[in-house]
Amino acid sequence: MRDLRSGGGVMDEHEVASQVLAAVDNAAYRNSATRISTVHLAIGGRRVLDLNRLQSAFAVAARGTVAEGAQLSVKVLPVRHRCRNCGNNFEASPADCACPACGHPHTEMIGGEELQLLDMELADVA
């Protein structure tokens, strides 16, 4: 698993696809792979990305690379919070992030902005 960082800024689908492709190319080179069949990615639910646009952006960016024609499999991770009052960790929606255990409204987000390259399936290895 490799974390892909945005440097604190907001990334659109094309930027995410470019970062994923750079990581895939690097991993393919290290593993002497000549073709990648599937790329598995995890994206936090708080990231505002259109998954169809991401798929399209990845397909365009992958042209002429070892990932050309590869499937992009995306797992959306839940937004998670921790209660500052009782320490409870829980999944939250943007509309309601009060702690379900104690009702305290002061929580901190501990998950939901991830962008991780989880795995790749190599089709051809030299």
C-alpha cells in the first residue's frame, strides 16, 4: 500500500489519475512488469471525486504506458471521526458528526481523505 499525497491541496480527477499512474509506473519498473491488468485504489469518502471521470482520466493518462487498458478498481473508504469527549471512533456523515456514544458534538476527523494505491495485478513480467 502506498499513500499518494496531494500536498494539502485539492486534487481533481486528472491530478489523481496522474499521481496513480506515476506510482504504478514506478512499481511496474521495480517489478520488471511490462503490463498491468488492474490497479486497486482506496479513496476516502470525504474526497470529492467523480469516479466515472477518474476512470476516464486514468484511461487517457495510461495510453502508451504499461497500464494502458488496465482496470481501475476503486474502494471508497468511510469518513471516520473520534470523539474528543469519550474517545469513541465512529463513521460519520458530513451532516451529522456528533458522537453516537455520548452525543458530544466535538469530534475530530481521523479518516476520509485517504488516497492509497493498494495493489496492482501484473499481467506480464519480463
